[in-house]
Amino acid sequence: MTSQKKPSQTLKIAVVGDIHDQWEVDDAIALKHLGVDLVLFVGDFGNESVEVVRAIASIDIPKAAVMGNHDAWYTATEWGRKKCPYDRTKEDWVQEQLDLLGTAHVGYSQLDFPQWNLTVVGGRPFTWGGPEWRFADICKERYGVTNLEESAAKILAAVKSAASDAIIFLGHNGPSGLGDRPEDPCGKDWHPIGGDFGDPDFAAAISQTLTIGKTIPLVTFGHMHHNLRHTKKELRKSVFKSPEGTIYLNAASVPRIIENEGHKQRNFSIIHLEAGVVTKAALVWVGKDFQVISEEILYAASPSES
């Protein structure tokens, strides 16, 4: 077996949580001020918000994105199609978003970054989350995938086509297996409370990726917002570290833009990757003049690990 090439340098990665139409020109400028090497978008740009995706597609920083359930809001379900604000026989806003993102969209696909010996692989696009096969029509029509097993196989196929041994997984929803309490990264926080609402196909693909000898420093996603629906007393747990050393990060701090004393503040999750290992994960808020006004350290490696 050939020796693995680890990502060769220290990388600063921004993960942008669920946007839900909260994206401005200042967000792109803030990313420049943060000095990030790579930007990962977990989806839910808005309800088929073509203009938000257009703005994100124009960012001139290396990037990868995956589509969320809201990104097919008027297309993927019968009730959504009934509320559709455009003529679906003449327009297809889902396809417009995909076309704008081009190769940056990694759902069921991969994007190699050979300069860092790193590949980003996307989970199932448009996922709603949970153990059931939801949004079935769109996966069948656009990807020929009809169940969780086929979905896991399609994600794994992207892994096998990766040029790198180090894989960052990017999903809209996280994988199953991260806990079943409502405050866990993908825990169910609506009634009946509790249960693992992670994606089983994503978890299966991750497990199989480790089996074939790839390394996975980071799995990042959103969908399950940090603010819990059933209580205001605590926030969702953002980070889980697996026994293999993989960091799982839920980046869905929503709303991601707030106003405080007349000034807007915007959040980004920042990951430091050193020699193929996540050494730090933090939620940062950027204020006026693009200065970091707060940093919540979600994970920091002990000195022996870094």
C-alpha cells in the first residue's frame, strides 16, 4: 500500500452555516478579511434563492457547496409545488442554482484540491434529514437514486474517484451516529423529543471511506439549527469527535446575521487544519470594519494531538 500524503500545510477553512437568505456583499469581504484558504457552504441558501447562490458563486476563494432541502423548496414536494412562485414549465430554479455553482457543488460528487492534498466530498443533496427516505422524487429524477443504500453507494463512488487520501465530507444534514439526545449535533428537538435525525446513508459512506483506508479530518454540515426548538436554556452541541479522530461540526448558527446597536454582526465557523488534523474549531462573529468581535472555541486539540 502506498504511503498516504497528508494535507501539506496549515489551512484555514470557513464553514458557512444555513444562510436562509442572509447573505450580503459584506459577507464576501469578511471572508477576505478572515484570510481563509477554503470556504464550505452547507446549503439552505434560501427557498430556491437563485440570487443568493449567484452571489456566492462569484466569490473568488476556493469553495465547495452542497444543496439543502430549502434549495429545492418549490420543486421537491407536492405541497412545495403548490406554493411555487414561478411557472415550473418555463423555469427551473433548482437547476439554475446548480448551474451557477458548477463544479463547486459537491453533492454526490467531489472536488479535488491538489495544492493541499485534500478532496471535498459531498453528501446527499437536498436532504431533509432522518432515517426515512424523504424528498424521494428529486433524488430519483436528478441522480437516479431511489433508496438509502444507493445513496450511500453514490457518496462512496465520489470518495473512490478522489485524487487525495484525505477527505473532508460536506453535507447539508449530518450523519447518523452522533447521538440521540435533542441537544446532540443531529438530535431531534421537536415533539416527540429525542432521536437521531442524522442521515444513515451519510454515516454508511463515512464508515466505508475509513474501511478503504482514507483519512477523514472533518465532516461538516448544518440543517439542525443551534437554537433548540423545545428549550431556550441551552444550545445544540456543535462538535463531536469520533474515536478515529474525525471532527464533526454542525455549523448551523441561525440567524447568521444579527443587528446589535445599529451594527450588523455575521458568523462563520473557522477550522484550522494542520498536517491533516483539525487543531481548532471556533464560531466567530465579525462586526463593523470586518473585525472579529467574538470567538467561541468549539474544539481545540491537546498539545499531544497537534
